[in-house]
Amino acid sequence: MKFDAKILEDLAKWFEELKEIKLSEILAGDAANTAFISVDMIEGFCSIGPLASPRVGATSDGIAQTFSAAYAAGARNLVLLKQR
């Protein structure tokens, strides 16, 4: 797959300009109206199977901790999607 250099430059600039935000800031307004969505965080991508990747697997603990912290702070809109 060939990418235009401008697209890659724009993507790099966008990524560099992302600002870190604390979970407490996200939930400060109204945790009950905040949603957390995770897509395809399944064993087949995290630890076993032909599509598994250590890089993806390394993110699973952080995602689980984020969902736990959000729930503890009052968020109830927690969505974990997976393809059948």
C-alpha cells in the first residue's frame, strides 16, 4: 500500500498535537453520561491465534484498568464490542 507523503506528515502532526487528558477530567462533568467503548479487545488479537500481537496484548491491562476506574467513578456506559 502506498501512502502520499502529505497524508503521513499530516497524521504525524495531528498525533504530536494530541493533548494528554486525565480520566478525572473526562469524568468530572457527568460520569453517568460518559461512554467508554472498546472494540475487538479479544484473546484472538491479544494473546492467541494468527492475528495475536504482543503490541496489542500489551494494551489490554491499561484498557481493563481504565474501564474499572471509570466504573468506580460512576460511569455506567461501558461498551465492549467484538465481531462474531
